[in-house]
Amino acid sequence: MFIKNYKGLAVVLSGLETTANGSGFSKATAVDISTNILAKTMSFLAVIFLLLMMYGGFLWMTAVGNDSRIKTSQTLITSAMIGLLVIAAAYAITAFLGDTFTVK
């Protein structure tokens, strides 16, 4: 609406590109940075999920017929699985929105 001269915008952006190249700073965009943060967060959450599943399995194996420990371990495993589904859904939504709103 406010930008009528797109050719002039390209000149400004190329000038910014030249300045950014000479500054020595990273040329990573906000999308690159957020993708990197999201990937590291997903890796961390996958490790947490694995640890919770292993702990729940350990509790179940060492319950020795104790119904309260079995119930606790089943609840822990179920909660970990629900958490994994929530995280996967959040990732899918974020990836969809990122693909939708990324300028190509």
C-alpha cells in the first residue's frame, strides 16, 4: 500500500545485503534462528520423553505386584505419551505456519 516503487525497494534491500556482508555478523534470518531454536528444543524434549518412558518402565518392572506402583508407572507412561502428542502437534502447527508465512 505505502510502497509504490518496488524497484527502489530492491535497491534498498541489496544495499542492506552489502552492508550486512561487510559487517562480519551472521546473515541468519529470523526464520533460520527460530528453526534452530525449535530443532534444539525438540531434541531436548525427545530426551525428556525417553527418560520418562524409561523411568515409567523401570517403575513397572520393579513394582513386584504392588498395585499403587503399577498404577503410578502406567500414569507416568500415559502422561509422557500425551505430552509427546502435544509436542508433535505443536511442531506440526509451527511448521505449517512457518511454511505458510515464509516469503519465497
